[in-house]
Amino acid sequence: MCVLRQEPQDMEARLMGKLSRNKGASAERRIARELTEASGIDYKRNLTETREGNSGDVLPDRDDLMPVAYCHRTGRGGERIAVLDWDDFLELVSALPAYGFLVQSKCGARPPVWDAIKEAKEAV
């Protein structure tokens, strides 16, 4: 009987990949739950995303979608942000005339987004 042993590096890489996938799935479930609670619309993880290519990680059961990027910085306080394309943001602003938006602008090749968020929160 021949027993093949895997190298420790291979086992570690497989374990880290699984941990990373679990972390991503957990975050997507939390995002779906929070969006559902905030909007009353049922959001779910897109389980076909890996097979079909990039079609969104968390989706509502609707056709009129606005693309949003969710960013979570781990290891530094766990800040979370949602990022919209500017034209989509303007559409959102026009749909929500009851709200005023304070905009903190940062420009450059690598703008400090987290600093802009911190400054905007401090200014309100």
C-alpha cells in the first residue's frame, strides 16, 4: 500500500484558502442581512458568481440594480465603506431629496479614501 504525503506547505496553502473563502462568505452573509434589515428587500448571496463570472456577490431579487463596491479594512478598526460610481451617486442623490450629503474630496493617483471618510465624519 502506497501512502502519498502532502508537503506541509501544500496543506497550509489549502487551509488558508479555505479560511479566506469562509471569511468572504461570512462577510457576504452579513452584508445581505444588513441590507435586508435596512431596506425591507430580500438580499441574498449570489452562489452562482464563481461559475458565471463576475455577476455580483450580494443581490436583491430585482432587476433595477445600482453597482456598489463594499470595502472592509481588517486589522485597523474594521472600518467598512460602500463606494458608488459618481453618476450612480448623483442618481441616488436625486432620488433622496430629503437628505443632504457632505462630500469630502480627495484626488490623485491613490487618493486616501479612508482619510476622506474620517474627515467627513468629523465634519458632520
